[in-house]
Amino acid sequence: MTAAESAERAQNYDPRAIQDKWQARWAEMDLFRASDDPDDARPRTYLLDMFPYPSGDLHMGHAEAYAIADAVARYYFQRHHNVLHPIGWDAFGLPAENAAIRNNTHPADWTYANIETQAASFRRYAVSFDWSRRLQTCDPAYYRWNQWLFLRFYERGLAYRKDGYVNWCPHDQTVLANEQVIAGRCERCGTEVVRRVLTQWYFKITEYAERLLADMAQLEGQWPDRVLLMQRNWIGRSEGAEIRFVIEGRNEPVTVFTTRPDTLYGATFFVVAADAALAEEICAPGAPRGPAELCGAGPQADRHRAAGLGPREDRRLPGPLRDQPGERRAAAGLGGRLRTARLRHRRDHGRPRA
């Protein structure tokens, strides 16, 4: 080929046309479809990527992440494995609805349009997905199984409801994960995040903690030690005991978990978090033995105010406690009303501590 012919070919080179040509050919050949044939003797390999959120088009972070799994899948293809490498979209929840509101469109239209945009980008990446195994978590055909599975959990007592504190964005009207709160503000809109109590559903995943720990012995020597250590730390089992304190005038004891019961020879005071339900209870009007007075109410507090005495002149509490919020001062006042009821050994698996 002469220099002139090479220059002419380079000038006429159209990378998009060539890409479209070969991608259409690969799609027609359906190279990466997994076989359902029970007589297929090839070893089976299942490879699953994390499903992307359809909040917009893919970016280079996606390209990097999915290129890794693509390389693994192609390795097994070359070794003549029957590889199942599906693709799907994590397409449910309030973030998708909020994005649709900002774009003044229906959430379904917005979500499915983004899915198609990302699917087209995946095809340009030429990732080795089995496109016949594609799914979207917002499809009724998919989430009906989520609902079925939830009912099985509920029937077996593994799903339950209780109140709990959450990070709440007043502007977006949604709950935020800790990672979505930056310097006390919503990472999306910048609104100051507040803590509020919401009734939520919980799963008793700790019911399986011992089993998970025991079964990890089967992975010794097969998984890296650092991965097994991270898994054990994530389960978070700790050996300790529950100490139950009985408070005079209160029917239910307060249970505290500790990993060092040997250091607890006696309790001289009891500290309660300011947002705990117990703090509200002991500060309620009519609470026994004066906690209401410690919270700034009651006859003695009224007499102090009538005499013109401020918080710093209140001699009923030790100095460091006089300037504390009412809840903490009230909790300190429990010191004279506590006794340890009993101690029970417990293995804790990352449960919230009292």
C-alpha cells in the first residue's frame, strides 16, 4: 500500500460506523447467552455485577467497574464454561422519584428512559452480558418476588416494626444514609438534616450471625484472610453480659450490654441519652421522686425561680451537672434509685447498645 493509499484510508476511517457494524454482528450472534440445556456438560459459572442506579447515563466509574467483571467473564468463556452473566437496574425508591420531580416528568418515564440510555452505553462498551437475562427491579414481574420473600420473613418472625431515629431531609422529604449527610446537610440539596423518629421495618439478620461465623470455617484457605477478617468484623460478635437495672417507680428494668461486667462492681449514677425515650419518661409531669424537678419543673424548681435563683445557683446537683441539659441532669438524679437486678451472659452481633 502506497503512502497516498494509507493517507486516503485514514481520512475515510469512520470509527463509529465500524463500531456499529461489528456490534450489530455480535448482537446477531448472541455470543454470551447462557445455555439452559440440561445436557450441556460445560461447567457452569455465575457472575453477577452490582446493578447500577438509573439516575442518568453511565460514567467512567461504571466503565472501570464493569470492565473488571467483563474480564473475568471472558476468562471463563475462553475456558469453555457455560457462563451466566446477567445485567439489571436497581430502579426503585425515593431518589428516582425526587429526580423525576426535579425534571417535571413521571417517575416511570424518567426511570425507563435512563435505563435505555445506560443499556445503549453498555452495548457500546461491548460488555459480555447475557441480554436475555436483563431485569429492572421496578418491574412488577421482579418485585412480586420481593413481596413474596418479605411475607415469608414476616411469617417466621424475622421481619418486625419498631420506631427508630433516621436522618431526614425536610426539603427532599426522604430518609438519608449516613454517607449522604455531609457536614450535617443533605448531599443533594444542601438542606440541614434533622433527626426524627419513624416507624420502620427491620430484619432479624442477627438470627443467622452464629451460623455465618461457623460456616466461614469452610472458606479458610480459599478466601483471603483479610476478607474473612472483614466479614467477621462486619458481623461484630462480642462476648459480654446484659446488666439489668431496676429503677424504683418504674415497672420495666433498663438493660445495658457490656463486654466488661467484671469492672461493674456498683453503679453510682446512670447516664441517659438526651434523645432516649427514658429521658422523656423520667422528665414527664408526675414522675416519682423528683425527676421532674431536675428537668426544671415541680415545686422546688418553682421556689427557686420565685427566689430569683438561676441554674448556676442550684445547689441540688454537683457542679458539673448544674449546667447540663435537663435530660442529663435528670438521668444523673437516678443514681439514688438504682439497683442491679441480674446479670445474663450474651453474645452480641452488632446490635445497638443501650
